[in-house]
Amino acid sequence: MATHRDFISLAKTLGKFSNNIKLTTGQKVQAIGNKIIEGVADITPKDTGRATYAWQVEFDSPPASSNIEKRDTPPVNADTAAAELKTRGKAKIKDFKYPINSMLYVTNYLDYMQYLDRGWSDQAPANFIKGIVVAAVAGTRHIKVTPNPLYPNVLE
């Protein structure tokens, strides 16, 4: 027959499993977000650097529309725009904490981004944004959301 101590032990074990699921979920979201930032930084056309600079990262709700959509961005060095985006984006993504945060948005409100994604620039293929997201998810398949990272098959 189970004792009070057995139930306390079970509760502690389930609490640890729950914390590990939260931890690995957050790690998976961060990994996908970082791969998306790397992809858009590398593939977004860079004639002026503005399209690359205009990518924004936010948690739980899309970034508010900004002056970036009106091309009112600060002067951008096209040669360093990708590195600047990676630094800025990854610093923000590092702060994502599940379950406090539930969604990660990577957004670009630049008014001509839709045309760049349709392939209007020779610098990037059509639908490059969707391709980046698909590749980011596929590239993080090795990160499993598990109740216990040491014993991933415990609850399967």
C-alpha cells in the first residue's frame, strides 16, 4: 500500500518531469528562432541592408508596426547588416522563457518585403522566408521535448 511519503516522492518526480518539459520546450523554441534569424540574415537581399535590418523579434505578440515599414530606418551598412541582425536577434531570443513566453515572432514590416519574398530580387529565391522556417524546424529535430533529458523514453 502506498504511503504518504510515496505520494510526496511521486509529486516531486512529476514536478521534475514538468520542469524538464518546460526547459526543453524553451530550448527548442530558442534553437528554431536562432536558425530563423541566421537564415533571414544570410538570405534576405542586401542591396542597401535595410531589408535585413528591418527584421524584428518579439515574444507573445507581433512587434508593433513601426517606422521601418515606411523605409525610415537608420543608415545601414549592407556589409554588416546580417551580422548586426544575428547579434540583435539572438540576444533577444536568448531571453525567451517557456512557459512565461508562449510564442516567438520574427517579423519584417518593410513595405517591399513581400516582393523580395516573391523572388523580385536576384539575390534570394522566391518563398525564401518559408524555406528558412522549414529548414529551421527540420534542423532542430535532434532537440527532443522530453520530460527528462537524461531518460527521454520514460513517459513514452
